[in-house]
Amino acid sequence: MAGKSSLLKVILLGDGGVGKSSLMNRYVTNKFDTQLFHTIGVEFLNKELEVDNHSVTMQIWDTAGQERFRSLRTPFYRGSDCCLLTFSVDDSQSFQNLNNWKKEFIYYADVKDPEHFPFVVLGNKVDISEHQVSTEEAEAWCRDNGNHPYFETSAKDSTNVSAAFEEAVRRVLAIEDRSDQLIHNDTVNLHRKPKASSSCC
Amino acid sequence: MEGIVTGKVVYDHEGVFIHSSCGKMEDQDSLIPGILRVLEKDVEVIVDWRPLEETLDSSNILCAVQDSNSVVEWNQTPKERPITEHQNSYEAEWDMVNTVSFKKKYFSKGGVQNPVNNQSQWSFFFSLTELKSIKQNKEGMGWSYFVFCLKDDVILPALHFHHGGSELLLECLEKYVVLCESKQDSRTLLVDSQNRSLSQSFENLHEEPTDSLLQKFRRDPYAATMINFSKVTNFLVDTIRGTDPATHRRPPQEMADFLVDAIPDLKINQQEESGFEVITRIDVGTRPEVQRRDPVSTSEWESYMDSEGRFHNVHHLKTMIFKGGLCHAVRKEAWKFLLNYFPWNSTKEERSLLQKSKTDEYFRMKLQWKSVSEEQENRNSRLRDYRCLIEKDVNRTDRTNRFYEGDDNPGVVLLHDILMTYCMYDFDLGYVQGMSDLLSPILYVMENEADAFWCFVSYMDQMHENFEEQMQGMKMQLVQLSTLLRLLDSGFCSYLESKDSGYLYFCFRWLLIRFKREFSFHDIHQMWEELPPAVCEVLGLDYNAASLSYDTTEDCTVKKHYQTSPSQNSTVPVHPANGTRSNSNLKALPNSVHTPSSAC
């Protein structure tokens, strides 16, 4: 993998208005626009970065949060390497909906091994003082639902945004390393001479 | 029953069998006796076979194949069902592959595998225009059988004439089509598609005879092509929707021949494919300078009104609007007509009465949601969700526009209130993202809450299907757009397909909110008043064709973009609203051109 940039597909999911597009824009362009439009359909941006000596192109997919757009959104889930489940800490409903988002993703992304698929949970808008979701609550949910890493972010003041995206990349790379090893361990040595066995056919 | 073909029966024969277990050991159960008929129906000739036992209900036929990927429509009736009906049975996924295969009808593997005791599943009929060939049995078999092969290479199950009648059938068919023996295979009879009697209805498609079309083409190739292209478009759309049985199901070869004759630069793909990919390229030359007229002024607008306020010569007025748009001062009134809130033939007095009663009605509905207490709302999750989303979205709609900018802007509150009231007006549809974009320019022009609401209601009527649960209207439009794009620029179309973007998902936003975010706020006013379907209808243009004429310029931009920056390194495909509409250069670049399969 050395010297070669691999493409990782990362998808941002969560209720409308939790700040998915703002997170993406903050991370990729380091800008925050208070007058941003809500997303219609599906959009993506690319970001090149280096994590632990791996150079990676992250393709971040941003989706429209409303239920009605599900049929447009879900075909894009397939082939994702990581899913960023996003809620807003000032909106408990968006936190409660994380379950549904996770389910929807697993169902449509056709994930082979949902237990080990890398999810990262983002509680956005921590810059707002009135929180409806506490850190403990969010951490508990992450623990109980597969030990997902949790980041409290603010796209507005740039808190933890890079950290969250980079963690996503690390999780994906870790899984790839593991499967590389698996492949390595399972390799049959073709040069080794097989034991002599009597053949019947 | 809908499935039964009615019309003048010109051939009717009992004792025509389908052997449902072809190739296997034949037992009696596998022979399905049926009736074969040939009927004249309007301009069509229908060949229809159905089992004797068939009850008068074909609904089970459609149901039986709903989950088969290869079949969209089994049975075709002269009164075509709108395509939407059978698409509704599809999953909520954007399965364009299925949607595109609309034209197929037939026997699928799924049908063959069905148990034979449900004999009605075998019934079929087709229009003679679709017939490609008939294969006959070898001589000396004891009885005759025919296999019908349709133009889209659908092969129907063999019909066995155990009680004779096959010769009569051929005689009957030869009244309508020329059958000739295939050179390769003497057992196959080919249908000669040059047959004149069948090409009549195709010519109905063109209002003018070919000669004058050619003259026009020589004079002004661009305009002639675009005008006729729009007719082709309508034709295709009709075919897709199946609204007009007269123009429905023309042999592609006929279309190709006709168009090649008419338009010299047209390239036709002779290789017939399923669907409509017949014309592969249409070269319209360079885009001519279009003379735009001045916007319709207040005095000009009023000159179309009689003393009581009725409008006359509306067609001409709409043409003027199409060519130059409206002065902003006229918009407030004119949009009420263009959006069908006010009838053109109403008097001023009638309009003021209408406006009064509609205003009352608006505030009555507004009061409904306004009077919902917090406790009530806690028990009404749908209303709560609508309110929540509307609140979020109006704060994210056109906030850079002076009309909506800043904190506590009354414009934003009005957007919110109108959208909430719309939920009361149409609770099933409720609020869907994109509506705030459609309402915002209307409210800006109307400067009146109730008027803006009713104009919005009319506007939403036009595109209700786009926002419904299955977004059927959007799927349809994307399919149509892709058909048109293939016609206009097949090279670009293939390019997009090679990048897994053939489904044109990236056009979703353009179409859902009528280019609202791809142009500046000002330009959108002009565009919406020039391109409402009502205007296009008058001018004989198809809405999509018209919008695609914008797209063709766009193609180059997109292509260039992808060729020069294939790596898309952090390219920020934002959506700058560009300046003048006259260039109609859509500068926005698709930022989501990948379909699910593009995952890598």
C-alpha cells in the first residue's frame, strides 16, 4: 500500500439539520457557513489526507436527512467503508434516531459483517450551551451498540471535526490490516510438497 | 374487465393450445386450450390469445409477475395504463434498470415457471406493429404450430393449432402486414416493416408533411431540428407514458427511416435494442443567436385585458412571456395567472371575489395548526416532525437574500407559516425538503401570504408526484432526461454510463426544485415564468426538452471538468448561481455523479 493512495468511501447519516453538510464542509474546506442551504439529494466531497503513513483519499458522502429521500439516499450506501452516525447534542430526537439510521445503513449497504463494520458517532453542535443529550448518555449508547468511538464536535468552531474523520480512516485501515493478515495466514503454500497420498481416481 | 381487448373481431379460433411443459414429457395437463383472436382496434390490429378457462380478470396476470425483474408489464391493453401504476409495485429503490425496461411485455421466465393450473398467466396479446416474425413448424408434424417473435426479441410461447385454423390466421394477418419467407430459414416468415398501412399513425406525430419539414430544415436547421426534436420528445414521452394508443408502439425502424429522410445529419443506430435507443445522434449544428424580446411591461400586459379584466389572446401573451419574460412590476399579478391561481378568462370582479374567499380559506387553515396546543402536538408525531423540519429548513433557505436574511426576519416567519398551512392543506404529502425552495421565490414575488400560499398550491399540483413517497415523478423525469440525452448526445451519455452515472442522479436537485439552486434568485424568476408547463404546452415544447436545451451547454462544462480534473482533488463542486440567463450556462457541476455501483 506504500506510496499508493487508497480511496475510502465514508458516508454521513443523521436527521435533517444536525449539521452533516457543515461537518463535511468544515473538514474539507475548513469553512463554516451559517447560511448554508439544506441538502437536497446526495452530494460528495473528496479530501486527501495522511493517517499513520497511509495516504488516503476520503470520499465523503453527504445525504439529505428527511425520511422521504430514503429511496434516493440508500443506493449510495453500498460500498461504504465507514459510516458516520451524526446527531445534534441539542436535539434529543436526533440522538434517539441513531438506531434507525444504523439499521437503515446496515440494511441497504449490504454489510457482510455488521458486528465489525466501522461506525463513528458524532454529537455535533457542542458549541450550543443547552444540551439535550449528555456525554454519558451518548457514550453509553456507543458502548452498548458495538463500542463505537464517540466524538463531540462543532462544525461551527471546528471542535474535534478532523479528529472524528481521522478516526474513521483509522478504523477502516485497522480492519483492512486485519483482513490482510487473515488472507496472509490462510494462504496455502503451493510450493510445499503435499504428503504422498494414494489417489483413487 | 380491462384486460379484454375489444374491437372488431376479424379472426376467432378455439382450440389453439399452448404446451406449457415444453421439452418435458407431455401429459394432458400441460396442454392449455385457448382462443386466438385477431381484432381491429382503432388503428391497431391486436393478436390475442387467452385460455378458455380464463375468468374475466387480468389483475392476477399482473400480480403474478410483479416480483420478476424482467417483466414490467405482462399484458397490454389498448387503453394503456400509466406507467406509474406498475412501477408502484417496485421497491422504494431507484431501480432505473427496471424503469427503463418499460416497453417490454411478454412472457418471462418467471411466468413459465408458474404452475400450469393458473392458466390465465399464459394469456398474452400484442399489436401487429410489434410483430417481427412468425416461425412455423416443420412439415408433416400432424398439426401446425406458430411461434411469434416480437420486435424486441420477445418470443411468445408456441401456439399449437390442434383443431386447424393456422392457414386462416396467416391469410388474416396478410391483410395487414406483408409476410415474406426468411432467406436464412424457410420456416420463418418475416414481417416487412416498410408496410405503409401501418406507418400512418407515425405521420400523425408530425403536424406538417415531410416536404415542408425539409424546406424548413434547409432554411433554419437548428430551429427545424429543435422543433421536430420536441415532437420526437413528445412522441417518446407519450410512448413512455403510453397515453396515446395511436402513436404508441411504432416500429423503431420506421421512426429511423423517417427521421433520416427528414434530417440529414441524423445518425441512426440500426442495431435494434430494447427500449428506444434508435436515434443515436442528432447534430443540430451551432446554436444560433437567439433574439430575445424585451420583458412584457405593465402596459403591454394590460393591453391583453378587456374592460372587464378578461384576458384575450392568451396564447400570444404566453409566447411573449416565453420570449422575454416579465418586468418585475408585472410579476406579482402575472404569476397568479401563470401558476393557475387566477383563471385567464375571469373578470376583475370574479378575481377579487375569488381572492377574498381564498384568503379566508387560507387563514382558516392557518388557524388549525396555530391552535394546536403543545400537549396535542406531543401526541401527533407527524405534525411535530413536519414542524421541526420546517423550522430547520426555513432557516436554511435563501438566507443570503435580503428578503430572508438576518435574525427574526419576517420573510422567514412567512415561509414557515405558509409551509405549515400547506401541511394542513395536504397532510398526506405534508412537508418535503425542497418545498421551501419552491415557495421562496413565489413569496418574494407575491409579497402576500395568502396569495403566495395559493400560487404555491398550484405550483405543487404540477409536481406533486415528485414529492410523494415513491418520488415517482422524479424517477420518470430522470428516465426521460436520460432518453433525451441519449438522443442529443449519445457520446456524453455513454461517457456518463462508463462513469456509473448513467442514471443522472446528479440532476435530481435540478429537476426537483426546477433549477432553483443552480441559478441566481433573479434568474430563477425569469426561468420559471418562461418555462412553466402551461407555457411550454402552448408552444408545443416539452418541458424536459426545453430544460435540456440548457443542459446541452452544460454538457460541455461537465465534460471539460471531468477531463481536466479527473482526480477530483478536493474539488469543491459548490453551486454558484451564475449571472445572466441569456448565456444559460449552468455552472453548477454535478457533485454526485456516482451511482451505487461506483463504490470502490
